[in-house]
Amino acid sequence: MRRNPRQIRRGAFGAALCLLLGWALTLFAFCGTRAANQLEPGLAVTFTTADNDQSKTSDVAVLPNVQLYVPAGKPPTPFLPGGKFSADWVGFISSEIRDNYTFQADLNGGLKLEINGAAVWEAGAKGTNTGPGKPVRLNKGTNRFKVHFISPSEGDALMRLNWSSKEFAPEPIALNALTHATTPELQQASQLRLGRELFIEFRCAKCHAGPAPDAGIPELAMDAPALDGIGSRRNYDWMARWIADPKAVRPTAHMPTLFHGLKAKEDAETVAVFLASLKSESASKESQEPAADEAQAGKRHFDTLRCAACHNTPGTTENDPQKISLAHLREKFAPGALVAFLRKPGKHYAWIRMPDFKLTADEAAQLAAFIQSSADTPKDVAASIDNAVLERGRKLTQSSGCLNCHSLKIENQFKSTSLTDLTPDKWKQGCLADKPGDDFKAPRFYFSPAEREALQAFAATDRGSLTRQVLTEFAERQSRLLRCAECHGKFEGFPPFDGLGGKLKPDWMKAFIRGAVAYKPRPWIEARMPAFAQYAEGLAVGLAAEHGLPPQTPAEPPIDAEAAKIGRKLVSATGGFFCVSCHAVGRVAAMQVFESQGVNFAYTGARAQKSYFHRWVRNPLRLDPATKMPVYFDAEGKSPLAEYYNGDAEKQIEAIWQYVRLGDKMPSPVEPQ
């Protein structure tokens, strides 16, 4: 976008001011945290069912902001039943200076706001904005903060609390302004959530059958690598060592040690012999060993795709225990199989967390060549072909629990106690035994004392949380385990992860995370967003709900054609803001990118939440102090282009929104005369 010198000075001053305020708030938050007994980010929230007093139950959690969306009849947390509820956010809100702030909310339900122990605002609304309350004075530093919310008698529960001041228009409360103190109740709740997460992640329900697949949360269906044809994909010697002791091969492994005692090593090797015999003709046709001279190109792919976010970089001394080493890959993958895996990571394992980058055959071969160039050399160990060994390996595979997690077209003969019969007193035995004896026969997961205690705390519940899908909880947990924040917000061009749910429409996000969007929103960035097909819907809907937004973007009224015409002029180079200097419009390229290219306007209407678009265009520096996007509107909401809507910023931004809603039908902006 082109600016005159006055606009440039204004934008530069705004950027500097915003950066200074950001640094000041960060410094203040740090000092305040130390002074207030190590306050933690976010607010403590107590959810309470709204049944009669005798049967009320509560759950405590931490949320980053005062925002929620709970569909009618659904539970606000996995540990409460569905139905009406109340929520109490408690903690502190910080202000850099003593100043007045105005609060308002998009709301379906009722709310009461208290600051420093005094009730300052009450409101009720049915799915609309409450309008602003009276200005509230916040002291410099931390202020006690409490919001009480009651879900509506009908419809979805909705809460999006915004604040504003004379310096900025209504927006969600800054995340670094909200903190809370840790309490014993929060620590207990954290332990309970850890126990539930461990139960899910370690596939406990695969052996201890619980809710039926169609009655439980989707993660109960989480699989493990399929065993059909695995002999064409994995080396025998690696499988033998993996089965004998998975954690010795990879410390973060979830697979347990199944065999114990004097014959453990022999049993593991026998199972590996059987698995090595399971060949796939299609796998051998797809596989081709990469050439060594492709490694240099593969290093570029490794760097461009940000593989180091999850893996230690091959050929270096890096040894981050939280990352997965690649040193074993030549030992693990049969010749050529790594290339096929990189092209389709989820082909034999639907819930795999390995990203699918939609690599071409050449890209996969080059990346495999680089990874393998410094990997350990596999041992030349051949699997036995003795029929008796093969048969014994097949029987051990059937009887040892392998087929509870791994699929294979043979009968599963392993049986275990159902979840219903697994009473809390039994959660100190078997898999959770503290010190297994010599006659130990259960799978051994090597849980830490804290993990065993968390699982036992989960056992003490009714375990009904396994039937209650709360997608905000899914999104928080799975985005953490997928390590999304290791790229987002850390590299140029990767937007901060904590804002994505309020920025993007969930229907578009779902397609994008699934890998079903054909274009790159930022084609000038070499990196690419990988696909996580199995996680896409839960992440998209959960991230939106975290920001108080519904799982599907509500339909807007028909496009205002007259407003769209004005929007077209506003983005043009003639009498407009010259947005097209940086932004392409459909097939019309940006006219002259001065500092940083912008997203194609033809994609914006389908991608962006309308509320986010308005806040971004109004003052992009409030959302991203490092952005090159200029500020065109002043604090009073006035535009320098007074000939359109008398300079009303909101009306002009809405006109641009109507124009970008046209998508690929957008007419080319007016050309310079």
C-alpha cells in the first residue's frame, strides 16, 4: 500500500509506539509475576453445572482469555456433563498506567464483571453484542479480576469479552495482561487432565475396552502402524530391538515392553521374524533407494520445511531429548521404504503425527538421501526362515497384545480386563505396578511416579470424560503434541499460533489443515503448511471455540454490490489506499511491492473472520507490531479519504470486506488514469 509522507510518519510513529508499549507490558508482566508469587499466564476458570444444589459439580481449568463457545447441550469441559452451566474467570488484569477502559461482549447468556472486588458491569444478551459498559478505572499494575458467566436457557453458550480505551478500538484483552495464581484445586485438575491424556495417548482403551467407538471421543480410535506388509517397510534387526525395549531405541516411545524374563529377547526376535515375513508387493514397487548425490538438495528441504522443529538435525551434535533423533533411520527403514514413507506418512498409520508435506518423488528422495547420509549403518542381520520360528512368532503376535493396537488380518487372542471392571484399587497393579516382580507379565510402560499418580487420579473418576468430546480441549492438547508452536510465531511468515482461531474461519482452517486447499496463501514463502488429515476438524473447530467462535462461520447477508464497488475504489491506486501495490487481486499481480508482499485479496473473504479483518485493517500494528502493513485510520476512527462515507473508518473497511467477499469473481481494481 502506498502512503504520502504524513501517512508514512504516522505509521512509523505508530509502529514505534506499539513496540514500546509491547516491551513495557512484557517487562511489567515479568516484574509483576515475580512480585505476585509467580503468577501464571491466563485466568483460572471454575465451571459449575447449573442443576439443583444437591447435584452440582465443578471443574477447574486455565484459559488464556475470557472467551468461550459451547454448543447447546454440550459440556464445557470433559469432566462435566452437558447442559446449563456457569463459569467464573478469576485472576488479575494488568495495566501499564492508571487509565480508563471500557468493556463490552459478544454474548449469549449473562455476565457480571468485578474488578478489585467491586461489581462494575452486568449484562445479558441473546447472541449479540452487549454494547459498551461504563468506563472502568484500572490501577497501574495488577488488578483483581473476576467474570461470572451464566449459560443461556436456550442456544449455544457464547462469550467474547473485549476491552477498549481512548487509544484503541474494542479488541480481545491482551493475553499478556491476564494472569492467575496457582491453587491446590488447579494442581489437582492439572493432574487429572494429565491422567486422562496419558490414558488416551498410551492407547489404554485398546486393551481395557471402554466406551463403544461411536459413543466415545475420537481419540479412542487412535491407531498404531498397520502390520500388513511391514516386512517390506522395516528391517528385521531394528524390529527385534524395538519390540524388546522400545524406550531403549527411542526414549519418548509410547509402545510398552511386552516380553519379560529370561526369554524376553528371544521372544522379541521371534515376533520380529514373523513380522519380517509379511511382505507387500506394492511396497517393493514403490520403493527406490535415493542416490547419495541428492543429499545436498535434501538439506535444503530439511531447512525449508523446518524439520528441526521436531527432529534433531542430522550431522550435528544437537541432542534435544524433546525431539526425535533421525540417527536410526537406516536401521529402521528397509531400502527405499523411507522415500515412500515421506511421501505418504499416514498411509499405514492414520493418527501419525508426522506431517504430510505432499512431497514430490524427487523431493522425498532428496530429503531421504540427506537424512540417511549421517544415519547409523544397519547391521547385516537376516531373519530366520525356519517355519517353526515363524509359527511361534505368529502365535506370540496373536497372544501378546500386539493386535490390540496394530491391525493385521489374523485372530487377536489377547484378552484383558474391561475398563468397567478395572476398579480404582486395581490401578496399582499390572501396567501401573510400582516395582514389578520377576513374574511380571503385563505390558510395561515405565511410567514415572507422577504419571502413575495422574493415571490413578483419573481412575478415581467415573471416566465419563472419555465420552465427552470438548474440542477446545482437543485443540489445546493436540496442537501441543503436534508442536505447532515450534513453527508458528518463531519463523518469518508463520503467524503466531495463539491467534489463529480468532483470525481464520474454521471451515477454511479445516480444509487447510487437511491439505485440501490447492493454493498457498503466502506463495512467496518457501516453507509450506503440512497436512494433518486426522486432526484437521478437531483442531479447526477447537481453535475457533477457544476464541468464542462457532464451529461453522454463520452465513452473511448477500454481498452489498454498491459497497463492493466503493471497496474496489478504496483498494485501488486511483483515489484509494493503493492496497494493490502489495496485494494481488485474483490473477492480477501486485503492482509494486515496496517492503512486503500481502495475501491475495481473492483468498481473504474465504479465509478471514470478518471481525478479525475489521480489527486488522483498522490498526494492524495492534495485532502485529512487526507488520509492514500501514495504519490508515486515526484513533477516532477517521480516514484520510473523506470522500467515501465521510471518512468513516468502519464503513470504509466494511466496503473493502464486501469487495473481497467476491473472491475469484472480484473485478480488477480501477487502474491509474
